[in-house]
Amino acid sequence: MDVRATDYDDPTTDNARLDYSIILNKEIDGVPVFRIDPSSGKIFAMRALDRELPSEREFVIEVRATDHGTPPREGAANVTVKVLDKNDNAPSFERSHYHAIVDETIAVGSAVISVSATDPDDEAIDNLFTYTLADDSKYFYMTTDRDSSDSYVGVLRVKQREDLENFAIVPKEALGMMRRQSPPSIVNVTAVHHNSGDDLPIFPRKSRPPGV
């Protein structure tokens, strides 16, 4: 950002030529946070600032404009610097691993398990998540839904159930979460097949000799 002062003296004389300086700066760890270009009045941050830290969201400094007259005259003003949020934090899942039991009679489209992630970024737009499977799955697909607290969660759902009887474990079914201008976060889900025992027992049919 930049500041600009106005001097109503003759602009062709030194009486109207201005220099800018900072009277009252802010410091972090003993180091000044801002500097100002004495000619243009542009204010620069001398270090990276993190909006996620409450102490670095807003700064108030005092700047001064001094002319080159004899004697020099000056004016001062307070400047408020607000730090905007940057999408600089990757989301993280609440757990490192999820485990789900899948019944073989489960209906297509049914929810198997829901996963949730958080993001320390401050702006709401940076906390909108889309949950997707990192790799295509024969058995499952992912949707992004709202839960009872109005937060977005990823829901693992059944894509097909015809072949569920033919698998025992889907090891580490990876869930990926893609977000605007952000690298994905990955979490592993293990889906374990559960046999519901709904098949009736039958005797194998064998040929028997007459009279037995």
C-alpha cells in the first residue's frame, strides 16, 4: 500500500517536496515489521505475515510527511494495515486412518463411512472442501455432503454390490481432498467385507442307490 500527503505550497519549490517516514512502527521479535519509501510513500512489509496468528491480522502504524522548506514543516497520520488471508495451509483429516465394515446386502448408494477435514485458513472460501477418491474404485464413490452442523464432509458410498461377495478387504482405499489452489490431502480407508449369513444351508445333491 502507499500513503500520499498534499502540500499546498508552490509545487515548483522545495516547500512542496515531501519525504515520508515511519514515526511509530510495529515490531515482531525486535525487528520492525514495515518500512516506507521516503519518496513514493509506498509501505512494504519486511517479513512474511501470517493472518492465522491473531497478533498479525491488523497493524496500526504512524507515518509522517516532511517538506523541504526552511524551516521544514510536517504532518502525521495513522495508517491501518490489514493482512488479507492467503490459501497457504493444506487441509488435514481429523484422523489418520478410517475403518469401515461393509455388509454384503448394503444397497447401492448407501453411505459406508464419512470423513472430515479442517483447515486453519481464515477465509470461508478457503475452507470449502470437495472430497474425492484419489483413485477410481470398482466398489465405491465419494460425495461431498453437509452434516448436521452444516459442515462439509466426505461420504464414501457403495457404487455396486454385485461383486461384494467376491472381495474380503479393500486395502487402504485412498481418499483425496481437492481444494482451490491447494495440494490435496490424503487419508487411508480400509473397507472390510461382512458376510450377513443370509444364504440358507443346502445339502449337496448326490446320486443314491435305489431303496436307500
